[in-house]
Amino acid sequence: MKKLFLNNTVIKNLKFDNYEIAVYVALRSLYDIQKELQYVSYNLIVFELYNSLRVSRRTVNHIKTALDSLEEKGLIKRTDAYSNTEYIVDMSNLHFERNAEEGIFYSVITLEEVHRIMNIDTKKDHFAILRYFIILISSICHDKGTYDHSVGCAEHTDFVGFMTLDTLSDWCGITKARAIEYNSILETEKIIYTYRHGQNKKNTETGQIMSFSNHYGRYEDRQWIIQFANEYVATFKLKEGETLVRAEKSKENKRYAAIYNLLTRDFDKYIGNYSESELIGTYKYIHSKNICNEKKLKDTDENTAVYDDIIDKIKNEDVFDRIPCVVDYLTKKAEKKRNMEKKKRSLVNAVKDYSLEEILDMPIKTDIESHGEEHHEFFGIILE
């Protein structure tokens, strides 16, 4: 697994656009400190990013423009050309060394991660997603961690980040909504993992609720992220007048909506990415939203814009018929409902055999439950 060391001064500089950052990543992968000059071509950069040459002409044009721009900004210098697409390049300016005193730091990603991101099956901009991922990885805290109790309490660090989405989006020059979108894509592809806290902080005097920042990192580090996040909340010192309350469902619901959209787009590709609880949760969310919208339809005049808008919001639930755990959940739910209705009918029939005066004279459960007597219970009344 080839590691790519990227200069934070470059990747966090918004004067470089997404295409320039991607080409910079490819050049850093190709860079050899022992060579003064190196051979570079557009196809070579394409292959470094995609592990393939099957890209659109538009993509090649973006790479060409980005390479020109990186030369204008002094990161590289073309010394000779073999053709319109092949060059001899001086990449010595790509060299850097970590220097804390001068504020020079680096972030590390792998070439495999680059290939996975650039080949995601999505209509979203792969170059923008790659930059977002790089920025997210750059925000991982190197001196925070937890202990690996399986190997004598060895400290495990350099795996978790906790910057807010507002901060990450600012560093990328994108909106918070777009950052949420990129997060969802990277989580679905199991490239990153995000731990969303089930509790918030609440000021008992003002009622103001503040959420804990999400904890995130690479998907393969998820066990450490979960452990760190739980330990963080356990050791978090609440201020006077603060208490912990259950987190709102809004973030979870957005997650369910994203899962539904991906399943309806390409069921076979994404179905294996989610647990049974996530799939059942997605069904519950979509079904409950449909019920709410169907109720609204009854109070809305047909052939109106509002009516059409509600119709558009009602989702097709056929996709859930293909998910065994959801089918099993619905089967058990229907069986439970039938049993409850059967029990109610039996209770009603039993009560019919008694007069109102007899029912009123019957002992209440709390009167005899301590005596250990055998009895039958109907609507909270004991029939001896």
C-alpha cells in the first residue's frame, strides 16, 4: 500500500482548485527525490489517479489545464517536450520536510484510497470528493487516542478527528450541505467511518442543546473511533447547569434518507454496505414519512401545486420487498398484531358473560397479586 505524503500548505490552500490538488497528488505519487528530472504525461497522471486510462476527454482536459496552472504557480517546471502530451519535468519544488517551527506539516493518504475515490460510481465531482477526503484526513489529531487493552494497554493514536462540518467545509471552500453529501458517499463506500453521538449536552436553565462533534476517521479504524468516542463522553466534564440528553433524530433520519436513495439507485451495489438495524431503520423512516404525507393528501385539494408536491414526496417502498431482514421484521410485526387482535376478541367475548355489576365487584390485580393466586386478567380486572 503506497503512502502519499502531502504538504498541508498546498492541500489547504484554496488558491489551488480541486483539479490542481488531484494532479498534485498524482505528481507526489510519481515524485522520486533521487531524480532531478522525470518523465510525465497526461496518461501517466490519469493512470496514477484512476489506475486506468478509461476516462473522458473532459477529464483529460481538466488534467492538462491543472498541470499548466501548477507550472504557472511554480510547483513544477517543464524542461522539454516529446509531444503535446509528454514532457520532461523538474519536480524538485514538490519536495518538502516537516518543520513545526515554520508551520510545515503533512498529511498521509494511500494510492489505494485515491483509486477507490476516483472510481466511485457517482455523478458527483470525484475531484471535489478527493479533496474533501484529503482535508478530512488532514484534520485527524495525531496526539489523541485510546489504549489497546489487548496488547498490554499500548496507546493507539493518530486515527480520529473531531472537527465540525462547518470547519471542514470552510477548509474545502464548500457548503456544509455539500460536506454532508460527500460524507455520506465516503461512508457508503466504507472509506471513512463517522461516529454520531446518541447524546447531547443541555443547559438545564436555558434549555439550549449543544451536540458533541462527530468523531471520524478511516473505516478500518472504526473500532478505535467508537472506543475513543465513548471514552470521551464518559470522561467529559459537564459544566454546572448542564446535563446529558438523548440526541435528536434529525441526523439519523438524513442518514436513512441517503441509504434509501442509494438502494433505489443501485440495489445490488449498495445493499451489502448496511447492517440489518440500518436497513430496518431506513424502512421505518421512509414508511412513517409516507404515512404522514398520505394523511396530508386527504386534507389537500387535488389538481393543486401543493397536492402534486406531496405526491412527489411519497416514496416507493417496493425496494424493501427485496430485503430479507425487513420482510422478516414486517412478518413478525403482522403476526404480533394478529395475536393482539385475537387476544382482544377473546377478552371481549369473556367479558360478555358477566354483568356490569359483576365486573365492578371483581378484584383489581394489585389487590391479590401478592398472594400468588392463579387468575385470568381482562383489561386490568381479575376474573377468579
